[in-house]
Amino acid sequence: MKAAIDLKLVRTRLETKRAELLEGVARAREIGAVETDAGAPDIADRATSAFTREFSFSLSENESHLLRLIDEALARLDNGRYGICVHCGGKIEPQRLNAVPWARHCIACQELQDQGEI
């Protein structure tokens, strides 16, 4: 017998991860602002400062992407489409949803996406 997905637990996990990401994005923006305001006096310090800003921006871009995926998963929870692959319309495996609650695709479709076929 297959276990049903506990949607309340899924929502809690998604909202918790969302809050963590928002905190991380805010922290990265803070670091970028501090680095910009510091005004490094020599070229080595400016290069280090630029690298730190770029790293913070990259980190926040990755976190922003994951945040979008989480928001989409929350929307699917709200409209009753959670656990349904957005590509083929099949069920997403419960083990996959347990591991990656913001998953959009079943394993087969995710493999196709990873290969650039969808």
C-alpha cells in the first residue's frame, strides 16, 4: 500500500525553506551593499570586493530560482495540482516529493529536462 502525501507537512516544509531562502537573499544583498559602500583603496582590495559582490549576487540568483520553484509548488498545493508532473501530467513519485518537495517533474521528465529535451 502506498503512503499518501501529507500536504500539511509539505506546505510546512515549503514555507520553512522559503523563509530560509528569503533570509539568505537578504543577507547576500546586505553583504553586497556593505562591500559596495566600503570603497576599497587599492586594486587588490577592489578585486576582492568585486569577487565578493559577484559571489553574493550568484548566490542570491540561485536562491531566487529555488524560491520561484517553491512558490510554484505552493501554488500547485493551492490549486490541487501538487504531485502532478507539469510536463506529462503523470504522478510525481512520493519519494521524489519527499526528497524535493518543490519538484515539478516526475523522474522520467526530469531526466528529459536535464538532457535539454523538454
